[in-house]
Amino acid sequence: MPLTDDAGMFKGLSTTQANKAIAQHLEEINALFALEKIQHQYPHCWRCKEPILFRATEQWFCSINGFKEQAIKAIEDVEWIPGWGEDRIKGMVRDRSDWCISRQRTWGVPIPILYCTDCKKPVINEDVINAISELFKNEGSDAWYTKELSEFIPNSVKCECGCSEFTKEMDIMDVWFDSGVTHAAVLEEREGVYSPADLYLEGADQYRGWFQSSLLTSVVWKGVAPYKSVCTHGWVVDGEGRKMAKSMGNGIEPKEIIKDFGADILRLWVASSDYHADIRISKDILKQLSESYKKIRNTARFILGNLQNCEIFDVDKDSVPDNQLLEVDKWAVMKLDELIEKVNTAYNDFDYHIVFHSIHSFCIVDMSNFYLDIIKDRLYCEGKNSLERRSAQTVMYRILSAIARLIAPINLLLMKYGVLCLTPKVITLKAFL
């Protein structure tokens, strides 16, 4: 990009050409003290990989110092998931003094400011603000570019110097300001939603982005944070921990996973990952998850087979009261209660990987390797209406019913050959054709 008129005698030159021309000019006027070529780090565009050209321009700034302590207090009233998020955003707000809210782009939401053509001062008063607000409300922010000032600014508006002619600000608002005031546009304007929001969910980079811009705009306006809780996640990376990028060719399309492993494995991968850090995905990882998936599915199928063998187990007619359950059956109920408590706590804390791993461990260690193996003789050898068999079936029904409900929020029990369907009295297995 060539230099503009502001470059004077070097107008029209590229930055590379200007470097040489400026050095020659300094030498010609005997103002060059020394000349040496050096190599140093320089910011480059992450897309085109070319060096970034800096321009010195006038900007609009918002001072944070006036409400910084109030913002930090609001941070302490929010639940941060994971906990280190609180210290992270506190440090960023504490070290910040200004917020540059203007950008030089040809698209975006304009900064609705007028400038006096005589003294060049910005004209900001109630009449101007109300007129621009009414324009944006009726016609949208694009009207700032399509309408003449005379079409929406009252004739009575004048600058302090007495001038009544103005020009528009052509810079746009920082896009983080746009996203930062969504709580006002959504929570305050729409029916059925309330402020503050229960949860803000985004990537870990938003402590300097959306989380912070939302916090600052809400605190300066209402004195409180716009959210009760904030949950952050990492990024999906390949099996070696590298960022996925088109240029590297290491991306994996969800449809490829569904084609090779099925949609359930994709859901399982999401649920089993600790999303607070970067999440790895590869075909080897998905193969391992397929085995885990089969363990849970096979546990469910074994129980179903013994609840619907010769007759369907009717929970109302066939259940055994808790005080008549056999000791090992009572032990299984105790382990189930522990699982339910652990999973509910994990859901409340948004620790979905704990949900999956707890259920998986319960199915393998407590059920397949121990309890279900012990009760096989009772299920196969005792009479169908015997206390021993009904005791085991009662507990198996409770176990499968609980597991199905515990997994339901992450939709893992959509099995390859069928789906568990729960009715008030009976668990059935409906096969897909």
C-alpha cells in the first residue's frame, strides 16, 4: 500500500521504497548520524503472512480507572469455571487503564459523533444523541452512511462556537464493544429472559474479549456483572496437540467421524473430554472411545436381556421392597446412590468428563466385573418369581433406569441397534429397522 499525502515528499512510495528514500534524503541534508541494517521480530498477518503496516491515527478511548475497583468487586461475585478464571480476568482488568473503542474499517457499527466544521470539536449533547438514537432505532445503523445530517439532526443544534455545520465520524466501534453490550440488547429487551444471565460460555481467549467487554459495559451502566457464572473451554487440537488449520491439513470433519464411527462416538468424545484444556482428537482416540462405548452399551444390553427374557419385568408388580433385598443387592444400590450423587455434582459443576468416566467405571468395575457376574446364577437358575431372582431384577431395573437418566443430558444412550426408552413402569428396547 503506497504512502498517503501525509507522507509529504515520500507520497506514493511503498514502505520498502520509503525506507531507502528517507535514508538518502537524510544523508543529502547531512542529518544522518548512522546507518545499519538489522533484523528484528515484526508482527505479521496470521492469514496472508505479510508484515503489518502501522498507521498513526486519532482514536476514541474509554477510561477504565474511574470504575476499575467496582469491576473487580463484580468479578468476585461471579462463579468462574474453572476457578483460575477469576484471577486471570482480575489481573487483566487491574492492569488496564484505557479501552480503545474506535477502529478504522469500512464496515461495522459507526461511532455516532459529529464534528464542527469550524473548530473541529466533537459535538455531543442531548439533542444530537436523541436524534441519532431515533435514527438507528427506526432505520438501523446503516442510515448513518446513507442519510445526510440535515435529514435527522435538528436545525437547532449548534456547536459552542456557534457553527451549525457538521461532519460525521467515519470510524466504527470496536467489535468487542458490539459484543460487550449484547446483555443490554438481549437480556433487557426480550421477554422470557432475565438479567444477569445464568451463564456465559466461550473459549479461554475471551477473558480479554467478550467476558471482559461485557463486564465493563455492564458495571459502568448497572454496577454489576452481566452474568452469574462464566465457563471457559480450550480448543480442539489434533492427536499431537497441534492447532488444526487448513494450511496444515490436519483438520477432521465431523461427517468423517460419523461415517467411520457413528454420531454416538462423536458425542462420547465431547462428553469424555476435559474441555477446560485443549481437547485432542484423532482416529486412535476415537477407536479407544469406541471400546468404552461398547462397555456401557453391553452393560445395558445384559440388564435388558434379564428384564425381558421370558416376561417383561413390571416394576409395580415384581419389585422387591428395599428391606427384603439381598445383601449384595443392597451393596449395588449403595454404589448406585454414590454414582448418582457424584454425577449430579459433576453436572452442576459443568464437569462432563467426570460424568462419563464415573458412569464408565461403574459399568466396568462395579457392575460387569463384580455385581452382574455374581448374580448370574440367581438370574439363570432360580425360579422366575423367587425372591432371589426378583431381588436382583429389582436392583437391575433401578440401575439401568438411573444410568439412562444420568446419561440422557449428553445423549449417549442412542445405541447402534436401538434406543433405551423409559416408561413409568417398563424399560423396553426398541430396535431400529
